[in-house]
Amino acid sequence: MNSFGQLFRLTTFGESHGAGIGGIIDGCPAGLSIDVEFVQSELDRRKPGQSKITTQRNETDTVQFFSGIFEGKTTGTPIGFFVKNKDQHSNDYNDLKDIFRPSHADYTYIQKYGVRDHRGGGRSSARETIARVVGGAIAKQLLVQLNITVQAYVQSVGTIELDKPYTELDLSKTESNIVRCPDAETAEKMIARIEDAGRDHDTVGGTISCVIKGVPAGWGAPVFNKLHADLGFAMLGINAVKGFEYGSGFEGTKLSGSEHNDIFVTENGVVKTVTNHSGGIQGGISNGQDIYMKVAFKPIATLLKEQKTIDAELNETTINPKGRHDPCVLPRAVPIVESMAALVLADHYLLSKTSRL
């Protein structure tokens, strides 16, 4: 599958070291004003080389739209776009052509297709997420008309964790530092941890939290299109993601039912809950409260140090990869998490208008 969504649908194409990455957005309503500069600013948050703790691959990641937008507004027809690759160092991967890198998609791709693009992982590269960020930026511009906001931030790096609920944070400070953590003191510790990993030619993982505000009650479905299930599907489809939880998540299992239940109240005629352990979703359907979730990212599998592995002939060998790689994916993954959440919400907005089944 190279397409995501039912009514608001994104199809992506391209490889890490090919001509570029592109996509088609289908189902976006006509008449939506599109701020191309905002789309580019979202790509700038994801692009490589933006700070000392990210890969130094030098890409501008400039988006070009070639259909579906006329005089600054969507026409209701497919929105086509493309981002060129300009700084490929494909020769860095020549030594890996017939070798299965540990914890990469090399072996599994061969088993599925019988062939693989060894240059940077080809289609399995996280560079494919460029298209998701473009799609998410369009989805965000649809959602903002509905007063819905999507904001993610780095919650932890390795064992360093921002141990505060999002309700106690000023999320406007997320972009104030290169690790995208809204707490300055914790951010400094996270940056130092990532720099340590880079100096050791190693990598480090962590978690990203995402907060969605303004979703009205009634989005989602009670069976196979549960809103939280679609959000989980979206997040688990991001490169390097190993876990997803929403609301109280795994910590909620430590509470009793009487502690965990969210009591309904009314405030000026508006239904609310006293607590929000449900994470804004009950029975697969939004209840009007904030939706919040956490996404776990593994340490990136590409290490710039020698490792044992096997080759295509099943011979034991070692690798010592070259190239330019992130010591930690988290800072650049923040806009990707937001984009996938926005795509899900845009889809559920359209679904909510077409059926109550």
C-alpha cells in the first residue's frame, strides 16, 4: 500500500536516492485557501541539516505543486506535488549492496520482492515521509478552519524524560530549541545525550507526545474505524516507531476502574469530563475533550561503527557503514507525527459529514 486514508487520501512515490519524493492528495475539498509558505515551513522542520544534532545531508526540500491548486485555492481535483533529491551520496552504499544491515528492511525486502534498492534503503527510507509532511500541511490548513490544532513535542530521549503532563507545559516553546522539547532545562539534557550518541557513532531513541485540541464529539466509529485505532495505524506506519498509546495508555492499567473512569459534567451547557484518562476518545468516537497520545521511536538502526551481520549468500561478515545519518530521529519526527495525525483527522472530518453508521 502506497496510499493512506479513505476520503482524504494521500498516495506517495519516490525513493531516498532517486529523482525525488512526491505525492497525490485526493479528496481535499474545493475552495480551501492554501498557504504554500506554510507547507514549506513544515518541510523545513523535517528537512536534514537543520541543526548540529541532525544528519548533515544538504537538501532544501523545496516543494513544487503542479495540480489541484489554482489562484491559491484548491479546485477539488487531485493535488500533485514533488520534492527533488539534490544531495544524494549513493556511492556511500555500494559496499552494502549484498549485505543485510542489522534491524533494517534489507533482508525482509529481498524476501518479499526478490530485489531491493540498496541506496539509502530506497522506498523504506524515512525520506519518504517528505510526502506525508506535505499532505499533513494541507490537512492542517483544512483543520484550522475548524479550530482544530495538532501539536507534538519530544517527551523523552533515552532515559531523559520530560516528566510533566502536557497541561502543565507551554507548547508554544516547542520550537524554541533544536530538540523540540517545550521545557528548556530538559531540552539541554536531551541535546547533550544526542551529542554523546553522535560522538560514539551510536544512536538513541525516545518518545514524542502529541496533543490535539478542538475535535468535536462524534468523530470516529465504534468498530473497525475507531478514531484511536486509525491514529495508532498512522503512527505505527512511521519509520522507526515501535509503540503507540493514547490517553492513560499503559499507566492506566495501574488504576482501578473507579479511579480511571472520566466523570461527565456540564459547564455552561457544554458536556465535559472531570478527568481525561480516555484521551478524548470513548468507544472509538471522539468525546470533545483533548486527544493526546505518545509515540515510541527506537534508536536508528544505522550506526557508523562496525557490526556483525550476514550477506546475500548467507556468509557471516561485518559492516562499517558510511554516510550521513541522524544520531536521533526525534527532533525531525515531530512534524511527521503531527502530519500523520492531521491526515487522520481530515479523513475523519469528511467521514463524519457523509455517514452516521
